[in-house]
Amino acid sequence: DAAAPVFTQPPAQLGSQSLSFSGLKGISVVTVPLADGSRIPVLKISADSITIDGFSLTVRKDTGPKLATTADQMALRGNVQVYVDSVTATGPDGKALTLGAATPPPADGLPPQLLRVTLGLVGVTADSIHFTNPHQHLTD
């Protein structure tokens, strides 16, 4: 993806109670650049907006503390691009879903809302990123 920013590794772990899409434009496998000069394959999700309720994000590195962020909601609006290396979720019908660069989405597409979502988050861009009731802390 020539338009992707440069990312770092390892991916952050993003969890949520639910995740909903509006204006889903596509899901594709792309290659993105890393800060060390290498490139990795990821799943790119493009949408007009994505709303994540019960948001939690853990950012880690090889050693040292982890940064944990929680919020009642994270809202991504306008030209949303989410880059992930893995997705596990449950559809509204209770059916389990697993996606990644090596496991593309089902032929019938994704439901507009996913429950109990966990993402291996490589990165995200959007015109607007808003958190409701955010909290951050370091953990060992």
C-alpha cells in the first residue's frame, strides 16, 4: 500500500465489546513498510467510519512496561484505514470469525457489526479519531 504510513512492531492488541462499520469500502491484503526498512503483509480495512465500544488497547515492546488504554468508545471518522495482522470476532449470529493476511474474509462479506473483537493492530489512520472517557496507564 503506497499510501500507508511507516509502522512499528509488534502489533498492539485491541479488544472491544463491539465494532461497527459504516460505509465499508473494502478489505484487502496489502504490504506496509516498517521502521526497520522491511515490509509485512497485513489486512487493510477501509471504511467511512468505524465505532468501537468497550475499547481497550495494549501497546508493548520487547522489554519494559506496556501502555494500556481503555475508553467507553473509540470513533474513527472519514477516510478510515485500519491495518491489522489478525482479527477474531463473533458475528451477531454467534458465528466465530477469524481473519488475517493469510485468511481473507468470507465470500459473503462481513456483517456490519462484530462482537467481542480482538485485533492485532498494526496501525490506523482517519480524518478524526475521538475517545469517550479515555484512561491510560503503564503496566509491567
